[in-house]
Amino acid sequence: MSEYRAWPDPAAAIPAEVTVARMKELEYLADEAGLTYYQMMENAGRAAARILRERWPGAKTAAVWCGKGNNGGDGFVVARMLAKAGLQVLVVLAEGEPGTWDAMANYRLVKKMGLPMVDLSGSGFDPESLEFMRLAELSVDAVCGTAVKGVLRGGAAEAMGWRHHGRGARVALDLPSGIEADTGAVGCSVSRAELTVAFHAPKACHRLAADRCGEVVVADIGITAALGL
């Protein structure tokens, strides 16, 4: 079974497992209390980037795979923070431009920074990008989050296929893409993560699909303080 630890204080109490429905409720209540969804995304991405830099302090390259939803938005924040820390970062769009407001806002910030970006839904990869993805020291999965159920399809499945060939440490944001959060059901395209950064609290999949999630680190994204939990 994966061992959970908190960030930044390993001795901090780990919140109990939450279902997808309960997590949505907590996010809604936090937003009502003044912690916006955008700020939660920012907090999640910043915390994940700090954890990656702590775990792999010598890493100089990272490929960040981003989907269309808010999990992809978390990935854009991670890409920004790693680039600001001096890493070479390539952003891979698994399904084209994001489809949520907060993810789109962070996508625009990534573009404004001028980070290299490739789009799986476009005309494919150039040889230099392919080589970067293959050799990147960190491979960050921000393709699909807790809302996804069943087998991955389209660009998400293709992204996992490409990512499988990478040599770097595999990290998942919240959960590896293709695993169902509440049941731990594993789709055929899911790859094993060496480290999963769970946001706010563990989900059932971290226990039920522990062999796919690797070590699970629970990152505080501000909900606990916002709601006085």
C-alpha cells in the first residue's frame, strides 16, 4: 500500500480519504469562503512543483503532459514554476487547448512565458521535441483528473502511449490518468507513477491502485485553512 505523507510538514495530519463528490463539495465551499478555484489550482501546481524540486533537486529537464481540464491547468502551473526554477520545460498538449476557464488562464500564462509547446492534436512532433520527451528527467502526468471514468480515448490515450517511452521519473498530479478515483479501476492506457501528488486529501484509488500510484504525497492546496478543518 502507498504510504501517504503531507506537504510541507511530514508530521501534519493527513485528511481522510475523500470521494470525487466530496472533493467537489469541499472546493465549492472553499470558493464560497473566498478561496477561488483559480487560487486552488495555483496552490496545487506550486505545491507539486516544490515537491518535485525537493525529490529530484538535480533535475534539469521536464516534460509536462496537460489535458483539457483542470488537471491540465494544474500542469500548466507546474510547468511555469519549474521553468522559473531554471529547468528546461516542454509542455505537451494531449488534447489541444484547455476547455475550462482557469486552465485556459494558466495556458495563456505559459504561452506568455514562451515555453516550448507541442500539440498532439496538431501535426505531430518534430524530432527535437520527441527526443526531449524521451530523455526528460521528469515526466509529469496532468492529462486526466478525478472526473475521468473508463478507458482513456483519443488524445489522452495517445499521450499515455507516447509518455510510456520516456526515461524520466514519472509523476502524476492527483492521480495517474486513466484510474478511477473512487473505485481504483485501471484503464488499459494507465502507466505506473513513481510519485503521485494528491491534492488536499487521498482518494480511494491511491489505496486500491497503490501499485500504479507509487508513493503518494498529500499537498495542502488551501482548503483546510479556508474551511477551518
